Amino acid sequence: MDVPDPTRLMVISDANAGAHTGPGDEKHLEVLNELTRIANLDLELRPILQRITDTLIRHFDWQLVALVVADREGTSFVCEAMSNSLPTDVHVGYSRPLGSGVVGEVVATQLPMLIDDVRLHANYVDTTPGVLSEICVPIKHKGKVVAVLNIESTRLAAFHGQLPLLQMIADQIAGTIGSARLYAELEERARLMQMMSEVSRSALEATHLDDFLARVVSYVYERFPLEIVSIRLYDAERLEYYRAAEIGNIPRSSALNRWPVSVGIIGRCLRTGHTQLVRDVTTDPDYICGTPTVVSELVVPIRLQGELLGVFNLESSAANTFSAATVMAVEAFADQIAGGLKMVRTNDELAAAKSELHQQKKDLEDANALLAGAVEKLHEVSAQDSLTGLQTRRHFDHMIGIEWRRAARVDVALSLLIADIDGFKAYNDVLGHPAGDKCIKRVADAIRSAVHRAGDVVARYGGEEFAILLPDTDGENAGRLAELIRDRVAALQIHHPAGPAGSSVTVSIGVATAAPDGDGRKRQTLIDHADHALYEAKRSGRNRVVVYSPDMEPRGKKYSAPGIEVYFDPRSCTHAARCVSSLPGVFDPKLKPWIRPENATPEQLAAVIAQCPTGALHYVRRDGGSRESVPQEDAIMLVAGGPLYVRGDITVESHDGALVRKDTRMALCRCGHSKNKPFCDNSHTQAVTSE
């Protein structure tokens, strides 16, 4: 006789005992009503789930409430939202294999599970110290499990009588998840249709076959993290394939343009007519080594009405780039290429037959329908930075628009943190790019560990720069989070060989907060404010957090050029010889305007402006380049025939030892023929010490 699973019996017993805790309970109705309001407030899935877990933990004496979903591959489950009052290993994005742990069992079996004492359950995984009881309820939408509601308590048998209520909540959440996913799908499809239109326009504007193929490979290479993107066409008469279009990390020694179909992974694809996916090219005997950084390769046949035209070849430096969904998307993209090939070839042959042009356009438009799913899947690759695993700058630009509109709609604050690794260029120059990449990744992991809310956006904003977007967060809380991030990076103790002795890698962070209104264009102001605060953090010594205030705005004039903005405060500048001698075609006091940044590259301007001793000139990079480097140490500079400048807190003593002046980034006095000659003169300059 089989012995029943005691946890299953507890679920059944709890369901039968639930009569004394029915939906008429006033507190339960209050919770259900609040969840209904949440569902109607927002259509973005993760913020909805986060608000649901926050609501449940606020109303009940529970220590952890989490919502998890199974991944698309059906091999593991992922935490999408979590609220807790105890330290825990679980976080948003936490994942375990399907079937492991109590949550994994519920995802796999699709049945609720109640455990009075987790210490007696063999499959329980201890992620939250002190937890004694647990309940998991599957959330089903249209007969399928879309999520699991997992609740844990530090009390034994804490969930008796709660299953009916939690099943009602699960039913309500199921509808919310379904609506949110439908909204996200419609929004994504609208964006994909716009991308398809761009591809179609590029194909229609192509003047010949080579032009069309070059546009296709460039389009894919610019949007997705790949080493090589190429199209090879098939010569059926000679049983060869040849290079038609290619872009990426191509070795200079690659002189061959034609290969027999008997060699290479591409040749195998042409021989079999089937897609070839190789996750480790070093293990494939047919692989032709060309680029050492390539790890995986995907080759998809390009076929039109049964005719094999060539292959679409993608090569990556990562083993996990090509998921099953990505392969399907690339296969659909290959069908789009086949349609484009047919159109362009026909246009070449029938250039004089205008009556045929309409039909050819229709062929391409029909092929575009296949591209919708392809671009949708491929977009998932472009939304994540391959080095750090954070969101990309492109995804950040998309999300700040969404969050700005949402904050304006519900009248809440929106905060932005911009963090930059201090002295990273010097670190990279000394240790090399591999060490620099490792440093960036460790800093990114530290930032991600400090940001827990599901609705927050953490992105790699530039080379060594990160942006953290915080919805519904005021300036005080944003500043606290920034300090936490700064502390965690410092705690990594990454040695900085180019810094002072014993120094380690640190970050400077600028913080800005806005109360968004209906004008989406003003979100750039929030970015600018965070940028100014970051500049002030760098200027005032690095390794610090600065919250934006209006007095940080650069005074004086602003000059713009591609990639850089130059700010000039004439009240702080008493001598322009340094700038004029450095770049005479850019700085000329005799002309108006006397600063012409368009006559120099951003790198040239940055090198000159960074040396401005008075702080009258500073700049902001807009092209993703290195930020302004402001020296940490105190400095003094005497310009021949001009003023004496200082940077930092400087104590200047006259020849008789008396204290002359202590100031920051100001001209102390002129040398030579000057009215304030008693402070210093041409023949003698006293000792200068730094406090």
C-alpha cells in the first residue's frame, strides 16, 4: 500500500478546514480591494507584482512573500518580485532548477503545497534563516501555471485556514498577469513593426544586390552582440559558396572568398539544408578557424520556394548567445532575406518594367510579416549588456520615457543615479583591457546587489558609467541608496595601481530627483542634473555621492559641438593664454564667440579644459567618451606675466610668514605689474603648503 505524501495531506486538510476564514472577512476584503486597485493602476508586469508582494506583507504577519515564474525554456523558475522583513538569499532574478525546492515542486506539479514545519520536508531549501513554515500556491491563467505565490513565516503552522484566501488572491493575480502580458506584447509588437519598416525601407532603397545584403548584415551587427555577421550565397553549378556580405571581427589574413560545400559548418548547412547550431566550435571537426574569439556559431539556410540561395551566418564570443527562441527568430529572419533577395534580383532584371515593381514591393512586405517574430526574439539579446549582464543604454533610454510618463500620471517622484568608476582610464592603461573588463563587471555586480526593487532599472550607461533609475523614490532615499552602492564598491577592495599607495577602485555618484509632468522632453533635464551632480562629485575629490542642487549649474556661457558641451564662466577667468596656446583654432579672445568647439575633437577639447586652473572652463561628454578628469590633489600654478592659480584648499604665506589667503580654485593675486603686489611679486614666491 502506497504511503501518501504528508504535505499533500496538509494541503487537502487545509482546504477542508478553510470554512472559518471565508471571503466575507473584512480584512480579506480590504486586501482583495487593494489588489484590484493595483491591477488597474499600472500595466507593467514587474511593478505590479512588486506592489502585490508589498501589499501582502504589509497586511499579514509574514516574513517573506515572493512571486516566481517558470522561464521560457521550462527548465528553471525565476523570482520576479519579493518583499521580506528578514535577511534572505532570495532576490529579484534569483533562479533555481525546475523541481528543486518547495517552489520548484509546485511549478512542476501545478499543485498547492502547505508545510507546517519546513525542517521535516526533505526538498526544502533554506534561503531565509529562521523560517519554519511555508505555503506555495500556483497561479493559473487559461489553464496554465504562469506564476507561483510563495509565502514563508517564522511561526510553525502559520498558514492554517489561509489557503482559500490565497487561492482567491492567486486567481486575481492571474488575471492581472494576463492583462499585463497582453499589454506588453502589444507594445512590443508595435515597436517591432516600426523596426520592420526600417528594414523594408533599407531594402527598397538598395540600388543593387550587394547594397541590399550589406544593409542587412549591418542592421543585425549594429543591434546585437555578435563577433561576425555574414551572408554566403550558394553557387549550385560549381558546388561552392562565396562571401556576399560580411561585417565584424574579420581577420585580415582571410583572403579566401569561395569554398567548396564539402568543408566548413556552412558547407554542412548547404549539404543538409538544415540549420546548424554549434555552441562550442572547438569541438566541431568541420569548423574553419578564422577569428580566435569566436566560441559559438549559428548557420541558417536561406531558401525561397524550395530553392537554396545561401546561408545566414552568425558567430558569437559567448556560448549561450543562441537560445532555442533565438534560433527560431534567425530562421524567420533568413526568410526575410530570401524575400529581399528575390525582390532585388527581379528589380535588376526588370529595371525597365515599371509594372512589375509593385509586385516586388508586395513580395517584400509579405516577407516582413515573418520578420515580426524574428526581431521580437532577437531584441532580447540587444536589451542586455554582454559583459555585465545589466540592461543596455538603449533599454535605459526606452525605460526612462515609460517611467517619466508613469510618474507624471500617478504624481510621484522619479530619481536617477549616475555612477562613474574613478580613475578608470589610468587603471585600464596600467593593467590592460581584460583587467578593466573584469573591474567593470565586479562593480556592476556590486551595484546590482544593492538594488532590489523589481521596478528599478540598472543599466550600463557608458564604458565605465552606470545609470540607476528609481521610480517612486524621493531624493533622500535615492541618496541613501547611492551611499550604499558607493560603500559596496569600496568594500570590493579592488587594488588601483595608478592611484595613491594602498588605494582601491571607487565610484563617484551624482543623484537627481524630479517631479515629472506631462512634458516628456523634460526628462533630459533629469539626466543633465544627475550629470552635473556627478561632475561636482568628481571635482570635489571623487569617491563620494553628490545630490544635485541648482547652484551646481554652470554659470556664464555654453558652447556645443558634436560629442561635447563646453561651459565658460568669465567671472572666474583672468587669463586665457593656456587655452589659446593649446588650441589656437578653438580659443581666440579676439573673436566672438572666442570658444569654437566645433574646430576640435572632443578628446582635444577635454585634454585642454581639464587643465583649466581656475575652473572657469569645464565640459560634459555626450558621446560616451571618458568623463572630465579632475585632479584630487591640491595644485598651484604660476602663469608667466599672469595670475597665480590654485586648485583645492591652499594656504599661501607671504615672505614674513603671515597667512595671505585660503581659497578654492580662485586667482589669488597677479604677479608682476599688479595692484595687489604685496601678496607676491616677480622675484619671490613664498612656500605653498596644502592643508
